[in-house]
Amino acid sequence: MDGFVGSDDPAYEAKVLMISVAARMAGMHPQTLRQYDRLGLVQAGRAAGGGRRYSVRDVVLLREVQRLSQDDGVNLAGIKRIIGLERLLEQAQHRVAQLEAELEAAYRRMAELESLARFPGRDLVPTNQTSTALVVWRPRRNPDR
């Protein structure tokens, strides 16, 4: 990533770069960044004074926009669609990772419960051993009889 912080680092998402710095890092004119912001290809943050602020993630995205446009000949509408689909894919991958973690936790819990069931005297559902309560069960009466 050309020496940038990693995508898991919070600084990667921080909108702190002024437009001139982001433009220089992306290798384009600041006016191009403004145009891409207007088109929705990148969303700049705003400083208290109203100036645009970009993140390292934005700079990486701007480089990708430039590569798709110049090297691959993709128009800006196509690039916008590609970016949208990549975001959806990233969200789906994140959700799959969450679900896999939840499934793994469920499997571990099932194994734990199964191991408890193998030992006599240990209940799956804790019971109060000092209770003297009596439970009376009566079957339902069928009104048709």
C-alpha cells in the first residue's frame, strides 16, 4: 500500500488530509478531487471551516479510480458502479466473518454441553439440589371423551 497505514488501523479512515495533500498523494489535481466528490466517487469529510478533508482510504480509492479510468478505460459511471459493488462485497465478507465466528462459538458451546452430559450427576440445566418442591403433573383431559 505504498507505505500507508494498514486498513485495520483507525488512522486509515480518519478524514484529516487537506485537499492539496490528498491530491498530491493521489497524483491528481485538487479540482479532480472536487469533481469526484461531486460525482460521489469519494466522500470528503468537512473541517470546521468547510474545507474538504480526506483519509488515507480515500487516497487509495482515488488511485484506483485513476487506474480504472486511465489504464482500463472505464468511464466514471462504471467506476462508481464498481466502487459500489466492492463496498457491498466488503460488507458481505464482514458479515460472513461475523457469522462464522458466531457459528464457531455455538459449536464450542454445543461441545461443552455434550461433554457435561457424559458425566453422571451433572445436569445440563442446573438444579437446586436443596429444594424439596414437589411438582404434580396432570395430563390434559380430552373433552371428546
